[in-house]
Amino acid sequence: MSHCEPPSAARSVGPDVLHVALVGSPNAGKTTLFNSLTGMHAKTANYPGVTVTRREAIASFGDLEVMVVDLPGTYGLSAISPDEQIVADSLAGTIEGVSRPDALVMVADASTLERSLLFVAELLRLGLPACLVVTMIDEVAARGGAIDVDRLSTAIGIPVVGVIGHRGVGLDAVKSLLSDPAAWSRPVMVPPAEAAARSAWVRSVLSVAYRPPGADNRTRRIDAVLLHPVIGVLVFSVVMLAFFQAIFTLAAPLADRLDSLFGWFAGGVRDRVPGWFGEMLADGAVAGVGGVLVFLPQIILLFLILTLLEKVGYLSRAAFLADRLMGRFGMEGRSFVAMLSSFACAIPGILSARTIPSERRRIATMMAAPLMTCSARLPVFTLLISGFVPDRSVLGPIRSQGLVLLGLYVLGAVSGLAYAGILSVTALSGPAAPVVMELPPYRRPTLMAVLRQTWEGAWSFVRKAGTIILGSSLLLWVLLNVPSSTPPEGLTEARQASYQLEHSAAGTVGKALEPVFAPLGFEWRTNVALIGSLAAREVFVTTLALTTANADDASLPDRLQELRNDDGTPVYDAATVAALLVFFVYALQCMSTVAVLRRETNSWKWPAIAFTSMFALAYVGALVARLVVDVVT
Amino acid sequence: MLSPDPTPSAEVAPAVHAERTDDPAVVRWVCASPSLDGVVDGRRQPPWVGASDLAAVAEVAVVAGTIVVRVPAADDWQQLLGPVHNALVDALRTRARWLFEPSDPQFSDLGALTAEAVQRIVDTAAGAITGAHGGNITVVGLHDGVVTLRLSGACHGCRFTDDTVQRVVEPALWRAHPYLSVHVER
Amino acid sequence: MTVTRRLSDVAVGETVVVRSVAAGEGGHGRRLEDLGVIAGTLVTVERRAPLGDPTIYEVRRSRLAMRRADAALVQVASPDEPVTHFDGETHVAL
């Protein structure tokens, strides 16, 4: 039946630092413990070859220097996601360049001990020196339960410490344990491997050391409302709408202020740094960085709200309510959050897809994310709609311009769902992992934890988007200014700039692309602006401003309206504008999104599919839009 | 503080776990189920006496509701731990009489216990189930603490009867009279 | 004789005992066992989502939301009638 393990001493690594891993299920309080043990010294890195992040820090406990590693949360060693595979591989020591842990700190939530000990049993079979930290013991006590930590320690055969994470209770005992893992007691026998036998072992161990807590009435009462088929769905809709609204209205004023700040800063740089270098810094670097950072208020707000919702426990309820709908399109409840985040920016949306264990559904979610109308498209839509859609009242207070904007959002969202659905029956078809979500009790999160996670999210966005956007902005500047040409005499300064643009590398490409985009009604100025949008979508607007610069100080929409082809027809007529709008709904121009897709899927295949298929969709969609508008007007 | 069976479940196999004691030559087995309530402290002769691989076991005793096993030297556990554990689990599965001594107070009512009383326990425990399926479990013998059951009607030859006997009848009997062991007529 | 049925067919509010967990594709069964759905464990069906799927189950004092397809891998049966102990206590049969 089971095997016995002779007691043996822990092996500590000589002059090297001892490697201790924290392992346990999600929601067990592992990260809180990790932060308490290591302070702010954690550094995040990637495991080789995958996108799972690794948090580790070196800390001293007593005389011992220990590298503490926070492994991703998992329910067992038979992995169903890359995160979980990392845990299994780490513990087996099969990750290249990363040593097997020398000791394990298993972390379990006191209120789910009856399940958590199953995982503990599995881990004990690895034969590594191990101790158990039971978290949230206050919750169990508050509900009338009790855990005899010493008796539990004797029963399992390893040191056990009870902690209250957010209050630091028990932390000293854990630190004291970590100062000498070699002295940790070992079980006389490892628990059995087979599921039913393991379950029996857990039952026996708990029978001597545990009185189960009563029901969690607070969670029960709240869920009676939040999971109610009518009220719950209503609350869900309100929460999601409020989330959506907050990101746009609350963050907008701050974003505007940041925008002008960067404009001022760019001007200053241009004045102080001479020549083309100054211009490159101003228009390339500062503008580029500014382009990213202008989104920062939105991104921070996005992560703040998401973190709050997650830590309180509501996100799993939201995923539960949304699962059926998402499932119809080859995704799952957790994808809903990714989709919603993508309305601010696809990058945090794609990153949040990491919580989806099933690879197929995760990829479907990530591929659909860029089709959600991100906020970078908004300047483009705003420009075109305000310039070309007549402001009429359609139904009382509902005006035509708002309706068109809403229509574009709906088009993006519906297309995204359909796209994921199609992928899941074609390229992504096949069996997928089970969808099992744990609904943790409602908890009041600590401010520090919320702020920390918000900061980590925002910073990851800045790192990922920032580098690409900065790089592409600089590249774009080069393309727009090289080769430099001398404009003919007598042109105004604005016209000169336009001339130079026309003869730059980007301008040449723009003209060369005219045959390709002519069916859509785009001419070289639009094409150059489209090239610009590869850096970041909103750059379309600024590039268009440059390519259409002329004598008047007219606003950009007016200038666009006045633009004429050689034969006198307007460049921007209704059909072209419609085509351009639809083109932007679908095209995946954002290079940083492509880069993040590549990182998260660990291959070029998916970003390539996304880029080409969305370009095709954009082209065809734009064509259809042209035809429809031509027929209608 | 702790209830005998805090985790409601319907498991059949014995739930035991092994613990170290202060003496490295002694290992204790705690048994959540079947419960060892009512079993008196003292040495025991487990049914495996005579098995060659377990011959080295020095002593088996019941102490405070747990089973305590001693080997001559701590190192012996390296060989014996697995076999002793497996043998114990088997022995506990049938909750055999080896856990009790004739001098145990529980045996005091042995003489007074009647087959009818035992039948009543069986009927209360399993009557609803067997009746619903059109079968019967009858107490046909009670001798020296061994209850002999006969299965009839739908129960005879039914493959789930063993299940019912193990999970319903035996525990009910043991709660009332811990020293009883059950034998099913074939 | 115990008749087993699929967990996905159990009505809301009922408590059943797990008899077996099928392996399923891609490690489904194993994942369910990791989460505590093991032969002998009691499971209570708490509620279903507004659109019918997934369903929340109470397993080992934790709450799990599971899709029908995965719950269908679990064969369950009604727990036996409670056995009345002679001192009046009622236990669920072992």
C-alpha cells in the first residue's frame, strides 16, 4: 500500500544559500506570508522558456541565509496549467538553471484544511524537509472551530505553525523555523498515494487535532444576494458598468493633464537640445514615453479596481456568473475579466488571462482581447466621428455621434467573442481542462496588499508596453524624418513639413501602399498615419496632423474635411471615414500587443495569426463599410 | 474539544495515521475509523502473530484508544514500518476481536446478550435499505462474541450487500457492543 | 443495492456521497480528486448559475463551481439512512 521513509536529516547546501520554496493552493495566504518573511526585497523573474513569473528573495533567519521562493498557487502536482507545471517541475528539480528546493514551507488555509491536507499529503511524498503554516486561524476560531497546532504537528510528523497573516501573528515562529530547517521533524511514514487512502489519512489526522468551524454565515448571506439569479446578475451588470465608466471618466482628466505635461516637456527638450537629436528626443522619445504614460491613470485605476474585486472575493463570483456566456465562445468565466480589462488596454487583459488554467481557453481569450475597443482607439474614433458624423438627435437625448461610438464598441466586443468562438472550433479545437473555480469566503483585504498588487500590475504594463512603444516611437520618428529633403522655395512652414513628410521613408512607403489601400479610399497621408499607428494607435492622430499640416491653423477635423484629391474629390468622404473607423475596430496595429502575445503564448504562431487574420478582417470590414455607406448615402 | 469524527464522510476503509512517540522504537497508530472508543488499554495479540515478516515486532498494545507498536530497536522500523502498517489496516478493517481481551469490561454483558437484541440492532441499522430492495439480513447465530449473519431474498448474492454490512451493520453493532465480530454465512 | 448517478444530475439542495470519479480527458478526474472529490466524500449541491451552468458544490467545507461536463465524471449515490445509535445519537453511516 504505502511506503515508509526512513527518517533522515535535511540536506543543507554548504556555502550556497539554502533554497526554500513556499507552496500551497491559491487563496491560501502564501503571498502574504512571503511578503511578511522577505519584506520588500523580492525580485520577479521569469522561469526559463515560460511566462510564469517567479518571485524570490534572499533573507536571513537567525544565522542562516535563505532564498525564499514563492511558487505559484496550485491544488496538486498533476498540473493542468503552465503555472502548476512550474510547481511540479520546481519540486522535481527539473527546471534548467534552478535548483530543487532544499526545504518546503507548505501553506494552507485553516478553513479548508480538510482539502488542503490532501495536497500536503502529496507533497510529503516528495521526501523533502517540510513544515506546515496554517493561515487565517482567526477566521476558523471566529466560526467556532479549533486547531490544536501541536497535536497536528505530532499527527503529521512535521513542524506546524498557526498564523494570522495580516496581523503578523505567528510570524516569529515561522522565522525561527526557517533558521534551522535541518532540525525539522520528519514524518515517521509518508502518507499514502492513492486518493481514497490519502483522504482516509487526512481524516485520521484531523480527528485528533481539528474541530471544524461552523458555516461562514457572512459569506452565505452575501452570496444569497450576489449569486441570486436576478439580483446577482443585476449587481454584476452594475459593477461591470461602473468599472467601465470609472476607467473612462475618472481617469480622463488626469490623462489630459499628463498629455499637456508631456507636450510641454517635449517642447522644452526641443528648445534645449540642438539639432535633429533634440527633435528626435522630443518627438520620438518624449512623445513615445508620454504616449504610454498618458494611459497610466487608467491602467492604475484598472488594476486597483480589479485587485480590490479579487481580494474581496467577488471576481470568482463574477466568473461564475459569466461562465456560461463565455463558454459559448470557447472561453470561460475568468475570461470575462480579461475582456473587460481590454477595454482599457489589451495588454493587462492578455496578462490577466494567465489565471486561466486551460491553454486552449487562455489562448482564445488572449487572441480575442485586442478586438475589445481599447482606449487607444478612442482618439481616432473621436477625431473621425466629431469631424464627419453629423450631430443629430436620434432619440431624445441619444445623439447620432454617441450612437456611432457605441456601435463601434459593440462591433468590437461582438467580433471579439465571435473570433474566440471560431478559433475554439478550428485552430483551438480539442478537449480542454476542467473548469473548476473555488469560491473563497469574502474577506476584507489589507490596504498594503491591495496597493502592492496594484503597483505590480501597473508596473508590468509600463515595462511591457513602454519598451515597445518607446522603441517604435523612435523608429517612427526616423521613418518620418529620414531621408531629409529640402522643400521648394515659397512654401509656408506647415507646407514645408508636409512636403518633407511626403518625401521621407514613411511617406515613400505610404505612397507605395496606395494601390493596396485605394479600394478602401485611403491615400498616402492616411497610409503614413496607419504606419504610425503601428507604434500605438493614437499616434495615427498625431501623424495625420503632421501629414495634413497647411497654412491655416484650422483644427484637424476641418483640415481633413478640406483635403482634396487631384481630381477634386474630397479625400475624406463618408465612405472613407466609415472604412477607416471599421478598419480600426479590427486591425491589430499595436506592436506591444503583438509582443505581449508572443511572450504569453511562447511562440510566433499566435501573434502571426492574430496580426494577419485581424488585418484581413479590417480590410474586408472596411470594404463592406464603404459599400454600405455608398449605398445608404 | 474534538469530536470523534469531525469530517462527515462515507468512507469505508480504515482511517489511520502513524505518529512518532518519545521512544524511537515505538510508533503509535491513531485510528479515526473504526473508532477505538471503548477499547481498554493493554497488550494485544494481533492476528498477524506468526507472520514471518512481522515476527520481530516486540509488542502491540492499546493505549488511550490508539495502537502502540514496539520493535526491539529503532532501526528495525526501516524494514517493519510498511508491513506493520499494512497488517494493522487489514486487522482493523474487520475490527476483529483481537482488539479486546476477555477480561475487558465490555465483555461483561456477553452472556446476557441475545440474538434477538442483536437482530434489533441490525434491523434498525439496515432494515430500511434491505427492505427497500426486497432482502433480509438475519442473525442466525451469536456465540462467543461472533455474530453470524445470513443473507436472504434480494440480499443473497447481491454484490452490494457486503457494502451494506461493512458500512452500516458492523458500525451499528460495534457502537452498541464493541467486542462483537461479524461473520457472514456463505 | 446502491444505484449511482452522475453528480451533474443531482438536484439543488441534495447531499450525496461520491462513489467514483472517472478519469476524464486531460486529467479532469485527477483535478477533481485534488480538490477533494474522492470516493466517500460528501458533496452538497448548493446552487446553479442563472443560465444553468456552472453549479456550486460544497465539498469538504469549501465551495467549488464546476461545469456540468466535469460534474458528470463523478458518480454519486445517496448517503445511507442515518443509523440511530442506542444512546440516541444519530450518525451518518460510516
